[in-house]
Amino acid sequence: RVVNYKFAQGGDGVIIGIFIKSPYDLLVKDTSQFWQMTGINISYGIEGLDVNIQPLATLIAGGISFNTPITAGGSNQPSKQGTIFKLFKNFKSIGESKYVRKVPYLLRFNESLRGLSEGAPVEFRGIKVGQVTDIAIAFDPKTMSIRTPVVVELEPDRLIASGFLKTHTPNELAALMVQDGMRAQLKTGSLLTGQLYIELDVHPNLPKKKLLLTGKYPEIPTIPSTMDTLRRNTADVLAEIHKIPFNKIGRGLLKTIQGANRLTNSPDLSKAVHTLNTTLDEIHELARADGPLSKSFGNLNTLSKHLNTKVIKLDESIEKTLSAVRSAMKIARPDSPAAVNLVTALNELSAAARSVRNLADYLERHPEALLHGKGREKTK
């Protein structure tokens, strides 16, 4: 129980004297941790709603609770009478007490901070490295813009830097990480509650920037949140869609459909289809095996064979005549008029014989010449 309390020397705190009954006093050791019990403790954050209810007596008068964690190097001996312990606000603050050094930094966002509150965590790849301590609205007269600066406290001792922080300041470490691409970004911690937190991560593909040291606090560069980027991209897409002349396209499409409808229902199209069907029927009739076209080709072949026979007989007659002329020339004198006339007749008969042979050969290869005459042969 609490037996007394007084101001600490210098007035910067309060010393509370407590008495712990036996045998519970044996549980108090140098590693013990004490915290206040306020009866009901309700907290609300990105993790959700946290409700801690103490016993009924504590609800009325309050109280103090303690815990002795088991450590590898700690003493198992009870603490001596008069030992001073730090009294924490609540049990949750005990885990944060070992990170005593806190370094403030400034973040500037160009988007809505709805859902971000003081005390919201600052995480680096999912591990808490600090918290938000202040949120404000600032007007910049140089750029005529309004920005929302956020002050955060980072705990560099949470980062295992292999002795780097023993020889360098936290700002030097932050400057190196910013140069390598570390940026701050708003993230949604809970879709149900809409609570936001700040995520620190390294983006090596972004343009190089430096840690700004010109203001009251060092400033870490920021990048738009995923939702803000999606919202901007969506707005750009909608703007491009708005530029499409849907009315003009619709009118052109309507004219095309109307023209196709008129063509489909046109009586001229029906007449053309009917004429085409009639023509195809006539071609089919001509192409039949027993049709007039086949008969014409049959008659043409018969005529060609008949002419070929006649031409052969004519050629034989010419040959007989030539033989008779040759016999007559043997009897007649070479310089007589009869011999001259016989030579002339012989040449003419020879030319006639060649013409007959050429005609017979051509008709054998092109019997269709009997129908439309002799045309020019196509060259390949």
C-alpha cells in the first residue's frame, strides 16, 4: 500500500513511498518494474480498441502494480529496503522506456492527413522506430501553397547499426539513409477504422535527395501514398476519357447503322440477288454434262475431226498433182513456155500443201477456232 508521497528534490517529480507485505516483498528485485493502475484504461489506435479493466478496488482508489521479469544476468536476491524504482504511466510504456534517446524530424505531406493522429507509430519495414508528436497546417508565401508538416520522434537506438551510432550522430545516419533512397509515406493501418501511420522505407529507384538541415528540425523527404497515387492516376484516366468525343462517335455509328439498314432493306438488293441466282442457274445449266454447251463442244470436236479428214485427203490430192507435174516437166523442154508454167504451178501447189498442213495442225491443237476464229496465242 501507499504510505506517503512527497516532491522530489528540485521539484521535477514525486516520490511515493509504498509498503509491500511479507512474503510478497521477496518478489521485488532490482529488475522489477512498477506502473500505475487507473482502473479502466482504454486506448484506440491502428491496432484497434484496447480495453484494460483493473479490480473493483482499483476503480475507486487507483493503485500500483509491479512485475519482475526473468533476465539472464539479473540478481535473484530481493531488493533492499529503500530501493528507488521508476513508476511508469502504464504497462505499455515500460517496453518503450528502454529507448531513452528520441530525435525529432520533420515530414511534409501534400495530401489529406485524415486518420493520422498524435501518437501514431512510425515504422521502418513493419518495425516501430518512433511516433508522431505533432501535426500542423503551414502556409508557404513563397510558393503560395499549403502543406501539412508532421513532427515525429525517431528512436535511433532501435536500429542496430553495428557501432555506427557510437561514432556518428543520428542525423548523420539519417542523411546516409535518405541519400540511399529512404522516404516517408503515409500508410493505412486499418481499413475498418481508417487510422494512418507513417512508413519509412528505402526506394533506390527514386531521384537522389538529401536530408534538409535548414529548419528547426531535420526534414526527411516524403512520397505520395499508394491511395493518393491511385486517386491521381484515376483522375488522369477519367480526364482522358472525358476528352473522347462520344457524341460524335455515336452520331457516326448511327449513320452507319442506318445506311446498312437501308441497303439491307433496299428492293434493288433483292433484284440483284434474284438476277445473280438466275445467272448462276444458267451457268449451271450450260455446264451440265448433257447441256447445250457440252453438245456444242461435242459437235465442235466432230467437225474438227471431219475437217481434219478432208484436209488430209486434200493434201493427198495435192501430192498426186505435184507428182504429175514433176513427170510432165521431165518430158517438156526446160526453156519452153510450158516448162515455165509448170514450174510456177509446182511452186504454188507446194505453198498450198504447206498451208493445208499448217491448217490441219492448228485445228488439231485449237478446235475452238472454228467458233471464234484464230486469235493471238498468249505468251507465258
